[in-house]
Amino acid sequence: MKIISFGDVHEDTNNLIKIKSELENADLIVISGDLTNYHGKVEAKKVLESVKKYNKHLLAQYGNLDQPEVNEHLTGVTCMGMDMYLGMLAYSVVALRVRRPSIPPQKSANRI
């Protein structure tokens, strides 16, 4: 499964074209917050629609720069297929499904 996740869009969707192919071929797109730049539902909807032009399989979470109404919108939207906006739940659901790679312990430079 190919998942593309990004955040801190801040209403600037101009760079989506640079990853058009990746977005179109992903199984799931996750926006991890800050869809807007201290704005509300109208601006957040514009960001979501811009992403949905490339892929309708979308989860989104509101961020600290989004107004509370963005979370209410994301939680309350009912869409067909995989178009789901889960507000605060999206990040938790994705986080449960992703494994962190194990990092081997570093050798101490002080050892002889």
C-alpha cells in the first residue's frame, strides 16, 4: 500500500502539481494538519478539493493553525467511497498502522 502524507499546507496548494503522479498513484493521501493559515472551513475545503483533484482517497486532520470550525467540518463530512475526513481521529488511526523502523544502538566512541 502506498501512502503519501504531508502537512503544513497553509492554503498553498501550488506545489501539488510537482507530485501529481505520486498523488494519482497513491492508495491513500493523509494531510496531517494546518490546512489553512489561521483560517476556517472555506479555506480548508479549498485545500481538500485541490488534493481530491488528484486522488479521492483522503484522510485529513486539522492543525493548530486551523480554526476550530475546520475540525468540526472534518469530523462532520460524510463522503462516498474513501473520501473520509476524520478530524482529530485521522492521525491516531494512521499512527496505529505505521511501524517505526528499529534503530540499532550507537557504539560509544569512548569504548576501548
